[in-house]
Amino acid sequence: MSAKKNQDLIITTVKNLCKIVEKITNYAIDYNCEEILNQNLLGPHFGFKARHLLYLLLEVEKEFDIKIPETDICLGNFDTINNICKIILREKYKIKSA
């Protein structure tokens, strides 16, 4: 897959994931701001509770037609928008890093 195609997939994935998070939080997310994309979803910026992460997990699996590996959950990788995007890209498009 070309670098341009990878970059387009990354941008689209970030935008689509941000829309899901916005639906949960009612908070508009600047998907160009790396600081926001790297904020822990359970931290004060987003203020997620465990139930929000569960809802996000279900929505991500449905929207992207993937199964998030249990190991990613157990290792704490399902914690920021950027980390979740990396999981999506790896599971859906076989892109190793973003």
C-alpha cells in the first residue's frame, strides 16, 4: 500500500473515531491537535467512565467492522484516540504503525 494511501486511511480513521467520541461526549474534537488525540480518555480532559469506554469499544467494532483484541484492552492500549486509531489501522488495514 502506498504512503499516500496509508496517510489517507489514517486521516479518515482519526476523523471517524473522533465523530464516535464526539457522540459520546457531546464535545467537538480538533482532530488536528496531537495533544488532544493523546489525552487519556479516562483523564480529566474527556472524563470518560468505564461504561463510556465499553460503549466506545462496541461502537468502534461496529463502525470499523473489526474485533479489538482483548490483549489491547488488558495492556491499556485502548486509552487515547491515537492509540485506538493504531489498533483500528492494524486490525482493519494491516498497517503496523501510524
